[in-house]
Amino acid sequence: MLVITASSALAAVEITPAEVILNVDYGDLKDEDQTVIRRTFDIPVRNTETMAVVVSASITGLPSRYNAPTINTATIQPGETRTITVAIDIPQQQSSGRRQIGVIEVKNANTNALYDTALLIQDTKKMLAIDEISVEYEDLDGETERETFNGEDPKLGLDESIRPGSPVTISFKDIENLFDHDYDEDSSDIEDITLTIEADDEDLFKGNFEEEYDLGALGAEDSQDFEVSFIVDEEADEGAYVLTIELVGEDGEGAKHAFKTELTLELDRNKDDIRITKWEILPENPTSCDKKVIFNTEIKNVGTRSQNDVSIQLYSPSLEILQNIPDLKLNRFSKDDHSYSRSFSIDFSSKEIAAGRHDVEFNVFLDGDQVDHQRKTLAVGDCPKDQTNVPASEEQKKSGEELESEDKLETSAGRAAEDAKARRIEADKTTISSSKIVSIVEDPYTNEDVLLSLIIISLILLLAVIAIFTVIIIKTKSEVPKK
């Protein structure tokens, strides 16, 4: 009977929370010689018994260099809850976040019998922080959007959907070491700072995406900015993609400080969306006497609707280039044959091209309207001294400007007709509309040619008239009777 009563008495005194949270900010280390931070916290203890009790509170299991210098006692009346204040010295030792550092014990101060326990949790503030995160992207209309978030937000989401094939830039402003600059330098430096960005589906990225970035080290109160860019793959499926972003660094005492957030990107597609996905010029720095300069191009239908009236155009007035490929058919994104590739081979040696910088445009048209456009500046060099650029005949010029192409899109019948139509389009004396393709049929005669022809015809007619009159006069004289 006495044993039961004793057990009931012990169980009647309890620590009300199962965990006691101790908030620690190493930014409070403000002196070079300071090694610990003194913290006090309250332990709520409740007595549900009918008699008063005298209790003591202590902490056990603390890591090395921690110290709880005193054991406090309190008398708690029946039905009363009292707080017992405990002091503890905390060194710079724990990584950021929550970790158990000890166990709080409440005992009978007279008999040392244990009443109750609770976990002591240290919640350490991270000393490596990001002030601001911004995301720049293109919405479905191709408009550039920029959204900014607080660096403490655990989850980030954009207001608009991103479109396939578009660039995304994530900027991190003021990545800062929050240690006080007066604190010990060896302890306050944060080194091996690493930024990691991982996607739940790597199909989001076009090409290889670098997930980990080395940001080096930061001294106390120093900061830096950083940004990461990538291209959304044209082939990526519609839906949500989650990027897990984590920033980690290690202070001079070996404690790690980490920040983590998630950025959600929603990918969507338009019905009509034709894009340039490849455009390269080989060689990159040609000369004016090169016989074969290759312009490799590729377009894709990344929209949800098939298209029957797509055209591409390669244009450079200073290089005397105008190549039009009309009437292309591209299936919608989800089907095969939704891309088209073509290589244009241009003979620079057949043209009188000046060395220097020349703009070259690659344009894409849908139903006659321009839907994508890219421009490159091509640096054309002089011919080597041991080569002579021999002027070519008109037939050679035309031949040099004809397409040498390889279709990577296996379309139905009609390719031969396409190529024939393209070869009939000449490459000079044209003005290109920004929204329509202008087909050119070159007049074979110039104004000077016509004028010269008229002069020759007039001379011939004049000589013919003179000859006729001469014949008439001779005939008339021969018919007059002699006297």
C-alpha cells in the first residue's frame, strides 16, 4: 500500500511539455575571446498532488564544452504549476537546425527521487542566409516575367506557367555570413559553401544541367550574389516540376549551416508554337573565298496543334543570301515528325563579298506571319594571300546559291516540288517584310539592256527605210524613156 502511494506521488509531479526548445544564435558571439553564450530557460513543472513538494531541475547528457552551472529548486503547492529557471553555457558547436543536446530531469529535492524528464532541444539559427531569391522566365506568351521571394521562404511558386524551350534564371541575392565581424576570425569564417539544385525530373533541362556549384568561402558579415540559368527542354512533358535548392557551408568549428527551399515550376504549352531549336554556321569564321559555308537549321513544333503552312527563310542582303523553304507540314508535339532540319550550303567564292561583319537572319513563318527569329553576326575574313578569288559566271553564281540539303523530316510526297520551288527564288534585289515572305522572280533584263535594244532596232529600221527609198529611186530612173 505504501509503495503504491509513493508511486502515485512521484507520478503527480510532471514537466508539462515533452520537449523544451532552446533557441541559440551564434551571432551573439561578439568578442574575439568569447567562447560560450549564456542562456537561461524556464521549465514548467506541475504538481497535481494534494501535498506540497520541493523539486530540483538539472540537465544530463550534455555534449562536451556545454555547462549547466547550478541546480535550481522550487516548492510547488498542490495543483500549482511553477517554472524553474535553468542556466546553461553554450559553445559554438552545433549545426543549424534542431538537435537534442540533453535530458531535463525533475527530482524530489529531498530524496533525489526522479519525478519526470523532458528532452532539451537546441534550435540553432543558421549563420549562412540568403536575403532574396528571384526567378526570371518566359510565360506562355513569350513575355519575360520576374518574381522575387524572401530568402527564408521554405516553398516558392510562380504566378505564371513557363513554356518549353525557354530560358530560366534563378538569382540569389546577398548570400551572407551572419557571424559578427568582431568574433574570432578562425571560428567565424564559413568555408566550402555549396549550392545544390536538384529537379524531381531531369527531363526538365535541355542538355546536361550542373546540379552543384562551389561558392567558395565568406568571412564574417561578407556576402555575395550568384545566379543559375538553364533552358527548358522543348520535349519536356507538361506538368509540375519541383527544384530542391540547398545552400550549405561549414564554419570554423566544423558546424554546418544549411538553407533549403523548394521551387515549383508549372510547364504548359500553346496550341500554335513553332520554334527555332538549332542554328549554326560552319565554319564559324569563314573567308570570302570559301566555296562551302554551311548554315545548319532546325525547327520544332512544340505546340499542341499540327501545322500545314510553315516556312523558313535564310536572309542576308550583304552576303547576297535569300533562301526560302515554304509549305512545310509539322505534326503536333506529341507525335512523330514534329521537327524539320535543313542545311544550306553557300559558295562565298562565287560572290563579291567584302571582308567584315555581316548579319544573317533565320526566320520562321506560320500562316505567313513571323513566329520566331534569330540573328547572327558572321565575321568574314579576307582570302589568304596565296588564293585568288576568280569571278564566277552567272550560271556558277546561281549554282552556288542552290540548296545542298538533307531533310531530317521524313514527310510525304511533295518534297521534290518543295525543292524546285525553293531553287526558283533568287537571292538579291529584294525587300523582306517583317511579317511576310516575299518570293523574288528576277527580271532578266535591266533598263540599260532595254535602251540599247531600242537603239539597235531604231538603227535597223532606219537603214531599212533608206534601202527601200534607194531601190525606188533606182527603179524609177530605169523606167524613164530615153530621148
